[in-house]
Amino acid sequence: MKSRTIPVIVGMLFLAALSPAHAAVDEAAAQALAKKEDCFKCHAIDKTKKGPSYKKIAAKYKEKKLTEKEAIKQMTTGPKVKLEDGTEEDHKIIENKDPKVLSNLAQWILSR
């Protein structure tokens, strides 16, 4: 019996190592939430509006080695942000508090 268990366990571990650590980003859900929360009022995917593009945000997070957790904090706590014109204002707070939904949105933004 033990001789069968080891290959099964090894196979399961091998498959677990091949699977991605995070579930795939649900782009449609992320974009729908961004639209619902009015994020596109200040941000666009690839062009600067009142705030930086999502591509610019993703590049900044990558360069500074910032995490998804920090992106979620930015979206849920309303810190002061510097706008493209040099002025400052409080960042809008996202109303949705579901950790999975927020994680999906942050991953979508950071994957741009």
C-alpha cells in the first residue's frame, strides 16, 4: 500500500508546483468594478487623465517593488495623492470591501 501512496503524493506535488499561485485575473469583473466605482473618471488604461494611467501605476509599483496589498490599501483608505497637474486631493475610497474582489482589481491594474 505504501508503494502506491508515494507516487501519488509526488504527482500531486508536481501538479501543484505547475499551477499558478494566483487565480487568473477576471478582467471583465475588474473593469466593471472600476467603472462602477468611477475609477475611469481619473484613470485610463494607457493614457493620462486627471490621474496616471494604469500602465504608469503598474510600472511604478514594479519599479518600487510595491505589492498588491499596498495597491488595495491605496484604493480603500483614501490617502492624499498628487495629481498629474501637481495638485493634491484625497484618493476616492472604493466601496466594495470583498477581499477577493479587491485583489482581482489590484491584480488587473498591476498587470497592465
